[in-house]
Amino acid sequence: MLELRTHQQEVVDQLSQGFKDGHRCQLLYAPTGFGKTEVAMSVMQKVSQNYKKTAMVLDRIVLVEQTSLRLGKYKIPHGVMQAQHWRYRPMERIQICSAQTLEKRKIIPDIDLMIIDECHIQRKGTVQLIKDNPQLKVIGLTATPFTKGLGNIYTNIVGASTTGDLIEKGWLTALKVFIAKEIDMTGAKKIAGEWSADEVSTRGMQITGDIVSEWVKKTHEIFGKPRKTIVFCSGVDHGRDLAKEFGQAGYKFVSISYKEDDEFKRATIEDFARPDTTIHGLIATDILTRGFDVPDVMIGVSARPFRKSFSSHVQQLGRVMRPHDTKEYGVWLDHSGNYLRFREDWDKLYADGVTELKESGETAKTEPNEREKKQSKCASCGSLWTSPTRICAHCGFERPNMREVSQVPGELRELEAANRKLHIDNQDFYSQVLFYAKTRGYKDGWAAHKYKEKFGVWPRGLQEKMHPPSLETMGWIKSRVIAYAKGRSK
């Protein structure tokens, strides 16, 4: 029987209220690993029980199969809208179908509600079906609602728990991020604002040896042995080159791409998902970013640079953050430069989630300069800093001045994830509570009172700059709220 967790049921209730408020098309934002498919199945089951019809639309045949199997696991009657499929049952009130099937038919099935998985992709045919059928209610699901034009379709966004909250509650796994030798994209050709796929692949192959050697080093240094890994490569040739190099080092990595048939990809992923698999890692470009659910993956390797696609970066990170009883944390090895490139956006998403749809969509990010990179490094242990604190979270080294920090070329350097408990210095703490107060519309002076509550003095001489709070600060704020509530109840 399908039973939702509390944070999943909350968004179901919000979606129900949204329809009551008159919103025909609603978007559900939830981080990867939240359980959006379970939420969708619960909604479809409820609609079916009310003798109405619903369909869930997915953009890949393999995802249609996976969703059908999950519905079958919970014994929820449904059909698959695909000719000659063994579950082709057009009379069922729940239908699972591919976007390609709907677009090919050019007609909408007789349904009351359509749920669109990965709605940020915005297939033209699916968008047109929504426009041509104004009586149809729609729910779009995504972990990355950053595509231009979503606001023209969805009039209400339901924001689920943030990544930080889900990690704190154990529904997602924290990441330890390392910055490694980066693929050099200096002067690379750009197409529609993004680096050319051919150039990304060619340049990625230039550091294949570094990617393999750093993985070998880190998996033994951290875990004492090889652990399940997924590698996001720069292209088909790069993926095959990596698989060959890993093989020569004595490890079994399999590269999968659009050039392999669907049965090979299905069987390979199924084999990799087994606890006793002999495959050490999978290598792909896009295939592993959607619908890939292997929670005991311990290591993710980023070897595909993005100039503007923050959504792809988030999708990749999420594949390693699924919880598993053998996993204390996941490890992220960044050879692409993406983590630093999108760090501000990631920190904001991590702490606040998504509450509105932007009209502009995604934009290219400015590359960190050498000074910024040097300022991020601990002079003692080589760790990179995630915020302007004076205490290194990795080794405890205290630096007197960030400008004195230097960088050691060629070393793999750890970037502690935003959720690690950090020692917060006075300015950093004040910047975080200012941000918290601003985003929640609190009165002027709230942050100063919280600062005084923590340090016993007013924040005199500190700058009024802001940045998203860490989990430690969020935890402290919540503890004060609880203490205040208990005090009032006495």
C-alpha cells in the first residue's frame, strides 16, 4: 500500500488547494530524491478513486516502464498507452504514456488531469496539448524549474521542502565535494550561450588520465576500496575513452549513450543496481540525469562543463544524494568547474528552494578568477572554503586574512558541502541572519537582535551584506523559535 511521508502529503494538500483556488496548471518543485513519483502516484490513485481519469506523461520509454513497475508494486491498477504493450489497457482510469506517443497521436486522451514529469524540458508538442485543451488540469513535476517560459504555462508553484531540510531530516544524503583538475574551456566555441558539445568532448579527453587517477586515489583514501560511481562525461567519445582508461587501471566502468540500444542500457543499469554487481561505475552524458535511481551510488564525477545549465548541474548532484543505509555521505569529484561556477545559485537553492518562476530562464555564469579561487583555499590542508569564515571546517586552521591564502596547483582540494557544521564568525553569522530576515519579510532589527542573543553584543561595525544561512545557522534559529514557543506556553 502506498503511504506518503509527511513532507510528501503536505505538497499533495497544497496542490489540492491550488486547484480549489482556480489554478488550472500547477508546478511542483521538489529536490531530486524527494519522491515526486510517489506523490504523482498518490494523486493519480485519488483521482481514480473519484471515478475520474488521469495520465502521467514521461519523456523516455524507459521511464514509462519504471513508473509502471512502481505502480504495479503498490498494486495500483493502470494502463500503458503504447501499442502492443502487455499493459495496454485503455479502459483503466490511470494511464502512463510517453510524450512521444501523445505528440504522435496529436490528440489528448479522455482524461481530467495530466501529470508531466520533468516539465522543465518543455516539449513543444506537450505544451501545445496543454494550450489546446483548456478544460484539462495539469501538474508539472521538476527539481529544476529554471527554464524560460514555465511561467507562461504554470500559474502556481508548490514548493516542497528544501534540500537542506531534507538532508537534516535524513531523506537526502549530504555531499563532500572535491575540486579537481579542471577541463580547460578557455576560448571554446559557444552555441546558444552554452559551450559546443564537440569542443567539450575533445577538451574533456585531454584530462581523462587525471579523472581516472583522482578517482582511484579518492575512493581508496575515503572508503578504502572502490565504491559505486557514476561519471558525467563530456560526450560519447569521452565516455568510451574513460571506460577504456578505467579498464586499463583494473576497474570495470561501462559507458552508455544514445548509440547503444535500449535493451543494452536497461540491462546495464539493472546490473549496476544490484548489490553484488561487478560494475564499478557507469559513464554517460544525459542518460543518468533523469529517472536514474540507484541509491547506493557513493561517488559522482563531474566531467562535463556547463556555462549556463544550472539545472543540469543540480540534476547531476541529486543522483548521488539519494539516501541508503550504507551511506553516511556521498562524494562529488568536480573536474568541470561547475560547483564553483554555480555555487551561489546552489547555496540559495539549498537553503530556500524555489518559490517563483523566473521569466529570464538560465543565464551564463561568470568564471571565478584566480584570486577568488585562491581565497577559497585553506593554506594548511588544501580544502576550499564554502563561506568567508576564518576557521577551516576540514582541519580547524584559522587564517588571519583571506588574502594571504595561496593555491597549490594540481592537488585535489575538498569543498565541504553547505550542510557541514561550520564555525561561524561574527560577520558571517550576521550576514546569514540578515539574509534569513530579508527573505521572510521580518522587521528591521530582527537580525541585530538575533546577533545580540548569540554573542551578547550588538553588531556594531559589521557590514550589511547578506548570504544564505548554513544548516548550523538554520538549526540555531529553529532552536530559538522552539525555545520562545516553550517559554510562552509556560
